[in-house]
Amino acid sequence: MALERTFSIIKPDATRRNLTGAIVKKFEDAGLRVVASKRIHLSKAQAGEFYKVHAERPFYDELCEFMASAPIVAQVLEGENAIAKNREVMGATNPSDAAAGTIRAEFAESVGENSVHGSDAPEAAAEEIAYFFSGLELVG
Ligand code: UDP
Ligand code: MG
């Protein structure tokens, strides 16, 4: 299995509670390497563009408000099978369904304010990485 890259966001509920380091430790303990990282504060329009696949869902407006409510940490994670591995470390979308030890089980506040985003497929990972980072910012 070749090295793979995935895109991650540490969401506003987590940056607000100073959980960036605790979450990155979960990634690193799982064998994922942070190869790009920046802390930024999205506008609602930028959050809306990022989450446009969910534009028709009932929670879309609230999700965009939330993602623009405080800084996020956008990262590229690299490792063997990084997309699936990151989803495993994150846990299920709803923290009440998330397996013990996962980021969402330990840190998420609700199904909406659930601490992390992670790409769900290679095409999504490539698109999401390109939305946040230039090639020069992917430093290995
Ligand atoms: N979300 C929400 N209510 C829901 C489902 C999802 O607020 O009923 C939010 C939540 O923040 C989630 C994001 O929308 O992480 C994207 O949803 P998706 O189904 O892609 O979940 P994920 O891939 O983040 O596990
Ligand atoms: Mg998703």
C-alpha cells in the first residue's frame, strides 16, 4: 500500500477548547504525519464553498455558521491508507455512535460540533487539499 494523503480540519468547537494538540496526538499515534498545517478563520462563504456537497441538507446553514464561528486548523495528513485510517481515528459523525478512544467519542460536543472533518474518498481529498493549500505548502 502506497503512502496516501488526506485532508483534515480541527473544527471551531475544538480550537475554542484548546484541543488542537490533543487531536494532533491522536493522528500521530495512529501513524499519520502532519505534512501541512495552518490555523485560519473561515468566512461563512468560504465554509459554504467547502461544504457545498451538503448545500441541500437541512443542517447546511447552521454548519456554515459554526465553521465560521472561530478559527479552524486545516491540515494534510500522510500515511499508509491515510483516508480510511483518519476516518477510523475520527470516529462516527454522531459522537454517541463513535467507538471508544476515537476523537469524536472523546471530544465532540454534538453531531454538528464534532471536532474534526476528514476526507471520505481520494477525489474529495485531492479537491479539499487544493482548496486550502498550494503545492509549496505541502512540505512532507
Ligand atoms: N452534520 C450535522 N448534522 C447532521 C449530519 C452532519 O450538523 O445530521 C454536520 C457535522 O458537522 C458533519 C458535517 O455536517 O461532520 C458533514 O457531514 P458528513 O455526513 O459528511 O459527516 P462526516 O464526514 O464529517 O463524518
Ligand atoms: Mg463528510
